[in-house]
Amino acid sequence: MTARKPARSVVDSPHAQGGVVVEPGLSDFALARWRAELLDPDKWGEILGKFGRTMKLAVALTDTDGKLLGPCHNPQPVWELVRRTSASGPACAFCLTPDGSCKAVADALASGEVVIVDDAAGLAHAAIPLILGTRRLGALIAGQIFAQYPQPLSLQRVAKYFGVPQQELWSTAVHEVPLSHATLRLYAELLESLGQAFLRQRYATILDRELVERDQRYRLMIEASTDRALFTVDRKGCVTSWNAGAERLLGYRESEISGKNYSLFFTAEDAQSEVPRREIQRAELNGWIEQEDWQVRKDGTRFLSQTVMSPLGEGGAREYGRLLHDVTAERKAMDAVMEAQKLESIGVLAGGIAHDFNNLLTSILGNVSLAMSGMPEDDSARPLLEIAERSSLKAAGLVAQLLAYAGKSNGSVRRFDVSPMIAEILPLIQTSIPKTVRLELDLQPSLPWIEADKIEIQQIVMNLVINGAEAIGPEGGVVQVTTGVVAADSTGERQSDGVFLEVRDSGSGMDEATQSRIFDPFFTTKFTGRGLGLAAVSGIVRRLSGRLEVKSALGEGSMFRIVFPCVAAGIAESLKAPANSVLDGTGTILVVDDDPMVLKLARVVLQRYGYSVLIAENGKAAMKMFRSHAEEISAVLMDLTMPVMGGGEAFQLMNEIRPNIPIVISSGYAETEVRGQFTDALAGVIQKPYTMAQLGKTIADALASKKMAGLRTSGAGS
């Protein structure tokens, strides 16, 4: 808790009497007589209401016992729902705690400091003492907000106690944006400054009733507040007052800005469009405006401001108060959270699509390969089946692009030098771009190695080059592909150990609005297309912990630069499973999958290769089958994601019953990602969708590997 004693009013002239500081004229009798006027709810209502709307908090005035004096201003949805539904509430005006044990106001008055508490529902509020000299007059309460994401159990208890529908309470709660204790304390300290200033103003009014109450109130607010930029302008927009917060935020001293037009704080575009003049007109018309806009400091830097403006005074003394709060960092943090949530949602969506769609493709592709097996080359139906097979593979590629955007790979990771790989595929890409586009290469040899899936890197190069070529008009232009090592910064130290791939085009370029959306899935500026190319590029780079930079302007072309982290070179690629060219097999295979079409396909294929087949629709059914036939089952082909019991749990249980049983996992995800979910070695992984030949070879290789492992074990024992 930050120790912060309230400042004494400039109108007070305290004198020490026996070590106790008192205000002249503010006797116990006078205090009792003036307390109601000092804490007049109607007088406090305007300042509290505006503060509540500005900061999006509930605010109220209380006496020293914590009882409300006047209404709760800007009540928040969850609190309002409970208070409206419940016949009786807790003792604390802002708490939803059934036992009424909140002591926030008492603690704040005792310590002279801001006190923050959380109630049983998770709603936080701050108590701010109102002190005049040594007199504790009352308190301000601000809050009714969640300090973190709502907790279901806490809300259920509160709903049950107060007789509120649980679903309605939860639905209301999750729509409220949480506000941290640190931010609430910041707002409370601002309210403390405003409250103390207003309290002192009320006291000054009592001592000198000739002061103009409304003008004096706003003047004292401006002078007392240092946490926000507060200043006033006249009808022409010229600055008439300036506080310390404005000097810190905008960079101007009062002596150099007084009398100048406040259009200096606006961007050049807004100033030319007369936004400042229209802002004053709107404030005059509406009585109060609140907005977010870009403001400019003295040094030319911009910041995003949450701005409030309101008219003050009457007649010739008419002015307009302006409150500015820099929310640039808050908006960036909010955007980062929203981006993370978007990526998480896309990841869940991609996983669901991969599972369901790959099951369909497995059935289609497998049955097509079954139909083609043994079919004469000159059969009239064969070209039609080949078209269906190619279409299925293209559909699988579409799923792979969605998985890439979600940061999930479905390929094999290797270590390699990126320059030779790019040089190898660019001649093929050249055939896919117009002849009016010249492809220039500047590939640095002997680069440090990167670790990635070669197919994904090829996909990145293909997407960037083709996009660059399509941005070039019919008059022609250049797409330049460059690789190299990350350059040193101005201090002579490397920014990171990495190599870069840069694709630059001389095309039409992009405006800021387009640049902000180019990596969103399904966004495209073309007449046709899926809008997944650059989204997939973004996902691949993100999964590889790389860095992606874009520079573009209309009429000046575009530059995409990707920096990949380096790894040690010279490490051989992982060994492949032992080859087995003889696909005719014997033994019993247990096939486990939640998709009936996949089960039927796998059974037909494996039976054609000579195996006996048992089937189960989920992990639980598979375990029942496995316990009954444990000794006769030669291998297991099992889906990873299934209802009731998934492949991972079934894998562990099967190994407990019969260690080292050959188990092959089928999935739409990458082999490395699948293997990473298992502590024990798998016999194999087959990616959906698969053909008849791929399935037969995978099962044969798994059986052969286990047989070889058994021979090595028996040989070591002899």
C-alpha cells in the first residue's frame, strides 16, 4: 500500500494547539453544522458522475460509517444485477460479500490512505478518505470492477446467496473488462486528488460565498490534478490554463503555451481538417464529449489519448476543460491480448478442421487408391480416379495451410542451409509468374543452418514471390530474393543470431489499412483466392520463433523480411524407419478410430494385405478389445483424438498390459508434434489423409522394427 497523505487546502490556516493541528473557525459545532453542506450529494453528484463515466467505474460518496450519501454513479452491470434482484444487500455499499465484513472505508479513514479490497464475487473497489486538515469527514468509493477474469465458483456462491440466476450473472460478468489493482489504484489516487480539491473548494465556498462555485470547482480540479493533462481553452481554442500533468504529457511549459491555439496538439491532418474547432462545437452542443484520438507532443511524437472535453463557466467567461490520458501502452497490450486470443481460436478451429476434414479425406483418398489398385492402365475410369486423388491431395494442402497459420506443422523438421534450397526451387516458381516479371537472386552461400520443415520454407518463398509478382502491373517489374546473415546494429553487437530471407518487389505497394490485415486468414485483395497464403507464412514464422517484418507504401512496392534463428550445422537428418518392400503381411491388427468410414477403409486395406483386423470406435472400446485379445494382436493402428478416451491414454494402458506392443498413431498433425506427446517410443506415425500403399507400408515397417528390436534384445542376452 502506497503511503500518501492528503495535501492541506490553501484556504486552511492551521495552527498547532497542544500538538494537534486544527482549522481556525472549524470547531466541532461548525463541523457538525457544515458537514451536510461539505458532503452535499447534489453538489458532489456532477464531479463523481463525470469521473465515473470517464474512467468507466462506479463512484459514490459515503459518510464515515460507509453508508451511501446520495446515489451510486455509473453502477457496473454485475453489481447492478445483484442489487436489483436481491431484496437485501450487504453492509458495504459496493460489496457483494454476504457476511458484510468489508472494512475498506474504516481502514481508509484510519490510515488516511487509499485502501483496495475484493469481495466474494471478485469485484474490486477502492475506498478514498475525505480529510479536511485532521477531520475525517467521509469517503469516496470507486470500483465495482473485476480485478481478474471472473471465477465461476465465486459467482455461483454469490448468485445462490442473493437469489440471482447463475447463468445471467455469469453472462453479465464475462462481458466486463477486468481492471488490475494497479490501474484501480491509479484511478483512485486521481479521484483522491479531485476529491480533496473539491472538498477544499466546498470549504472555501463556505468561508467565502461570493466565489463563483462552478468556475472555482473546475479551477481547483485543474490545479490539484497532476496525474492527467488538464487544461482549459477559450471559445477560439486558445489555452487559458495549464497544469503540471499537461506539461509532462505534452512537453510545453505554461509560459510558452498560454494564449496559443491548442491545435498544436493535433496531427497535421486533423489540424488541416479543423478537427479542433469542431471538437469545441461538439462540446458546446452536447455538454460533454469523450473520444480516443492521436495527439502530438512538443517534440513531434504521437500518442493515443483518451480525451474528455466539457464546457465551463458562462457568458464571456465560457471556457472548455480538456482531460487527456495517454492510453497508447494500454491499447497495445489490449491488442496483443486480442491477437493471442485470435490465434488461440484459430488454433482450435484448425485442429477441429484437421481432425474432421482429414478423416473425410482419408476415406476418399484411401478408397480411390483401393479402386485404382489392380486397375488396368488403359481403364477408362482411371483418369477420373486420378483427378479425384489429386483433388484430395490439394484439399489436404488447404488444411495444412490452416494448421500453419495456427502455428502447427504437419511436416518433418530438418536442419539445412536455406540458400541452396531456395536456389533449387526458384526456377520452378519462375514458371508460375508472368514473363514480364524479372526474378533476381542474391543468395549468400554457406549460411548458418536453420531448423525447419523444408516444405514449409518452400511454401514461404513461393507465397512471397508469387504475391510480389501479382502486385506488379502489366508493364512488368522486378522481384528480388535475398538471403544473408542478420546485420550488426549501431553498437556493433548482433541483434540476434539469425539468417534472413528477404523478398522485395517493385509493385503497387500497400496502404496502412491493407498492411494491418494481410496476415489475417481469408483476407485477400484478389478477385479469386483463399486468402491463406500470407496467413500461413505468418503462422510458420511464428512457430519457428522467427521474426517477420513488412515495409510498403502505395506506389513504392513492398518488402517482406523474415529472420530465422540459427542452429548448429553438420547434424545428420533423423534416420528413417527400416524399409520393407514386401507389403504382404500376417497377424492381427487392432484399428481404433472414431470415424466409421476410416475404420471401414483401414479394415478393407489391411485385409487386402493379408492381415486379420479388429476394430474399435474409441479408446475405451479399444481397451476392452485389447484385454480380450492381447496375445494375438500383432500391432495397433490408433487415432490420436477421439471421444470417451483418446489415443494417448489408451497407448499408456496398452503398454502396461503388454509392453512394447507396436502402436502406430494416425493424425493430421506433424510426426514430431505427435511423438512429443508420448514419453515412450511409438512404432510409427501416419499422417491423415493416407493412401492404401502408405498404410500398408507403415504397418509393415512398424512390425519389422519391433521384430528387429526383439532380435537385438535376444542377441544381447545370449
